Amino acid sequence: MAKGAHGSRQAAWEFFGAELKRRREEVAFTQVELGARVFVSGGYIGQFEQAIRKPQLDVAQRIDEVLQTGGFFERMWRKLIKDQPFKAYFAHAVELERLATKICEFEPALIPGLLQTPEYARALYTAGNPFATEEYIEEQVQARTDRAWILADATRPTYWVIVHEAALRVPVGGGATMAAQLDRVVTMAQEHKVLVQVIPFAAGAHPRMGKMMKLMEFEDAPPTVYTEGVHTGNLLDEPAVVRQVQGSYDLLRAAALPPEASLTLIQAVAEDHRRCARSA
């Protein structure tokens, strides 16, 4: 994703927010009053107006209904979501990543997107889109690697990752690419930007092992869970469901190696990939 494209899209969301504020004030609603009518908090309305948080489609539709704007906000939402680089089911999860104060993630088979190198991401996208143009692949790679800026920011979230050993062993992109990818994970951990734990093969089976999950906590909103299936994803914020997922994550954490032992294993597997690359 080119920076220019990101800037243009952000400017469009700022216009969305400015129009929301203008039309809200035209009917003399406070942020709290409008929020009550569309079933969000007044703080959320303020974040929409400042382009900090993007509303979901159903909220945009309710805003149109309450402010009687003839579908303006729904049309603009659809245009902005259509033009952004992520699949619709994942786009809102990306926005929430940027607002999270804490992210806990489990990946059973891959290195999480926020930690991926461009070469690793490119190998994944190429394998999954064998007939795509090079331009499309590069746009997707750029969009994925751009997400990682949140870990470089001074206000970065606490980021806790659990991966299965399988995610370390599968040679995505070949031995050299995989070794470099694991080196990046180690470096990020040593720089205290992520805490990484590995569930080793020796841990055996676990009932939650095959299900990717990402738990996000926020300063001013309830925690949210993101899960993925085949070409689909779900954001879940129902308190009982979130508690169940948090319990599942705790069980996975209990099955994982401690952080120092996990880094030792990651470094050893990186060396295995390097030896394979040299002998190829």
C-alpha cells in the first residue's frame, strides 16, 4: 500500500467525520444524544468525527436513518471499505489493532501478520494467489507489512504471541526466507516489542490448537476477539464469548514453553532452516 494511497484514504475518513459532525450539529444533537440513538457511546461518535475509529456498516446505516441523510454515510462507508487493501471481513479488525492497548494472539500454523517480513508475506500471498499479478501481490505485501508500524510507535500495545512449533518448521518461501523470518521474531522479542511463546510438538494435542484467535483490549471499550475461517472472519465482543476465548488462550499459554526457552527454540529452528538453504 503506497503511503499516498493511505493518506488519501485517511483524508476521506476525515471528511466522513467532518460531515458527521456538521450534520449532527445541524439537528442540534450532542455526541451523546446521537450515540444513544445509534446504540454506541458518545465517545465513539467523537472518535468517528475525528477519524480515529471507523464505524461498522450497521452504525453508518443507523446514522443515516437518525440524521435522515438519504444513505450518504452508508454509500461513503461502502466506497472507503471497497477501496481499502484488506478484505472487508478483516478491515475492521485492522482498525481495532491500531486502537488496542493489548493484543494477545495465537497462530497454529503461520507467523502472525504483525511479525512477518516482506519476503515471508510475499511467499504466502504468491502461494495463495497463483494467478494474481505481481502488482496485486506487492500491494498485499505492502498492506500487511504497513500494519506493523503499531509496534514501532511509542504508544505501541502490549503484544503477546503464542505460536505452535509447526509455524516455525514449515519452510514458507524456502530456508533462507524462513531463517530471516525467525530472526525477525527473535529481534522483536529482544527489543521488548513482543513476548513470544511456542507450543512444542512435545506438548501433544490441545482442543484449541487449530483455531487462530486474536484478543484485543482497549482503554475506552470492551475487549474484542477476532477469529478467522476460510475466506471469512468474525469480530466477537459478547462478554461471555470473550471470557471463553480468554480462558482458551490461558490454556494455550499454559501448554507453551516459557519465553526464554521459546526464543532458544526459535533460534535453533532458524539455524536448521539456514543449513537447509546452504545445502540446497
